Amino acid sequence: MNQTDPPDGVDKDTIRRAMRRVLQAEEDKLHMDNPLGINNDIQSIIEDEIK
């Protein structure tokens, strides 16, 4: 597997969708001085997408 290939069992559309959701979550908390919960949000998005 090279760096541009998704992990086994995960297609490129799933990767793209997860990345968009993660970026949106980060953008939503960008205005905060201390973006509490962003790591949990990102973990939740990734877990949701790969199920």
C-alpha cells in the first residue's frame, strides 16, 4: 500500500466523505480559542464512516 491508497476495505468515496466531514467539524470549531471535543468529533466521524 502506498500513501495514496485507502486502507483495505475502505473505498475512496468513503475517505473523501470522511475528510469533508472532518474538515467541516474543524471549521465549525475554528473560531474557538480552545476547540473542546474536536478529537472526539473526529474519532466519531471516522468510526461512523468505516462501519
